[in-house]
Amino acid sequence: MMDIVISMGLVGIMLSMLGMGLLIAYYGSSKTRNVGFLFLIIGVGLAYYLTMEVTPWEEVAFWNGMLAFIGGMIGGIIGIIVFLIAIIKS
């Protein structure tokens, strides 16, 4: 059970690091682009660690982590949209 929790957490961290790294490296100023590239390297390192060392692609924990991360992102986006609609209408 603990293996599933750790792998799901690492998948979420990996996807967050990759997403933040891409956004910061592309939109950041010259100082923050270095931090974006660092986040990208950490995300790629975690992806390698997860896929080669800890969890193979076929394992259920990896896909559960992906689904949990995507579900959290969709829920966050829906919450932001509802919040913005409530603010705009008031």
C-alpha cells in the first residue's frame, strides 16, 4: 500500500516539475529561466527514476498517479472558472 502512495506522489511531483519548468523556462526572465531549466531537469530525473527504477509503465500505481494528477488539475481549473464567474457577476 505504501508503494502505491509513494509512486502516486512521485508521479504528481514529476508532472508538476515538468509543467512548471516548461512555463518558467519559456515565459521567465533571464534569471528565472535558469530555475525553469532546473525544474525541467528535476522532472526528467524523476521521470527516469519512476519509469526505469521504481515503477514500470504497466503498473497500476503509475496510472493511478497520472489519473489523480489530471483529476486534481481539472478540479482546480473548474474551481477557478466558477470563482471567476462568481466575481464577474457580482
